[in-house]
Amino acid sequence: MPNDQRSAAVTYASYLKVDELLALQQPRSKGPEHDEMLFIVIHQVYELWFKELLHELDRVRRLLEEDESHRAQHTLKRILTILKVMVAQLDILETMTPLEFFSFRERLEAASGFQSDQFRQIEFLLGMKSERAIQRFVAGSRAHAALERRYREPTLWDGFLHYLAREGYDVPNGLLERDVIAAIEPSADVQKILVELYRRDTKNAELCERLVDLDEGIQEWRYRHVKMVERTIGSRPGTGGSSGAAYLRESVGHPAFPDLWAIRAQL
Ligand code: HEM
């Protein structure tokens, strides 16, 4: 084999880029303050889970496009397992007391989870899109480009409605051709379809239940995050410039797929 084609044997460290990964945790506090390491590690872990969630959510949408509902459900199950881990991980950060957090908080300056583009990408995929959220990122950056792309893409709900239409359900054309940038509004027509589906179509009722799990999982994360925020910074404003817990409470309890929740009273 010519020299230039011979590469070193793959190792655990070379495959996973362990040296690079371990060089990425850089506390800003003097000392540094003990808890800043946990704060950095946990946020980095979340960003990796967000990346994996996006990878899997894209797959669910694609599988629905290909009418592979069984495999879509399988992937949704994986997503839900990840979400459970993500919610549970907040327990670790809750071992950090307010005083431990305040020992380095000012070093965060205006940095905040508010600026997580991957979290916004997940919201966009679930139909919660906002032009303003894109404009917070520098034009030409990776984050800006990713959000621009997802802003124009159909949401997971759009993929699901198209799938239902191909399964023979009478989804109104207005919904199949809706503007994918617009918020997902409750629809009496879709609710009628879903009630019928739950009564007669076990396969697709299962799929709907997995979508409810996903919706509930995201809401669970929001709820646990705001509780953690309340116990750590109380009613103080956020580093990202919002009112803090009061701002976060506004999005708790808002479903991504309102029709799937509305039908519960009719089943
Ligand atoms: C002590 C721990 C934490 C505190 C005190 C905290 C505080 C806050 C506050 C106050 C906000 C509102 C925006 C602002 O003005 O800054 C926020 C938003 C956010 N945080 Fe945290 N956070 C913490 C941990 C985390 C962790 C571990 C994650 C995981 C990635 C995270 C992700 C987010 C996200 C995605 C938002 C935007 C939510 C939205 O706009 O609905 N936060 N956080």
C-alpha cells in the first residue's frame, strides 16, 4: 500500500476525538469555581443530545414521507427515551445551590440557553417557528443557516398530515397546502379524523400516542427547567435578558400538536 494511503489504526481516542472533546471545557471563573465545570459539562451534554434529537426527528419525518410508520414509531421510541434522560439530567444540576451558581454566574455575561440554536431548531421542527429567533444569530453563521433552512421546511406535523392523507384520511387540502411557517392551529376537521382513527385504526392510533409522548416530553423538559430556574435564581431576570422564570412559565403547558390533546375529551 502506498504510504499516503496507510493510516494509523483507529483507536477509542482517535475515533471519538477524546483529546479534542476534553479540551472543550474551559471555565471562566477565577480558581476556577468548583461548580462551573458541572455547569459547562451539562450544557455541552445537552447540546449533544439536541444534535441527536434533531438527527432522529429528521428521520421520523422522512420515514413518514416514505409511509414507513412502523419504523417511524421505532425511532420515536428512541427519541422519547432520550427525552427521559434529558429531563432526568436536570436533577444533577439541581444539586448546585444558588450560592454555588452565583459564585460564577456573572462570568456568563449575556450568555444563556436562550441562544441555543439547536433548541430553536427542535422548536421549528415541531412547528414553533419565529423569524425573530433567527435574527438573533449572526447572518452567515452555522446557526443562522440551520434555522433559515428549518424555517422553510415542513414541520413534523405537516409530514404527519400528509401521511394521514396517503393512508386514506380526508385531510382538507387547505391543511395539506398550508404555509409551513405559520403556527399549528387546532383544526376541527383534523380532530374529527383523529377521533375516527383512534376508534378504528390501531396502527395509526399507536403512532399518534407516540407523538403525544413526544409533545409531553418536551413540555416536561420545559416544566422541569423552569422549576430548576426558580429554585436557583428565583425571580431574578435571566442572563439572556428575559424576565427569567416568568418568561419561561409562558411556554410551559403549550402543546406542539394541539389536536392530539383536544380529542381526549371526545374519545
Ligand atoms: C442553573 C441552571 C440554569 C439556569 C439558572 C437557567 C436559566 C435560564 C433562564 C433565566 C432562561 C430565560 C432566558 C434568559 O433570559 O436567559 C433560560 C432559557 C433557556 N435555557 Fe436555561 N438555565 C439553566 C440551565 C439550563 C440547561 C442545563 C439547559 C440545557 C441546554 C438550558 C437551556 C435553556 C434553553 C434552551 C432556554 C431557552 C428556552 C426558551 O426560550 O423557551 N438551561 N434559562
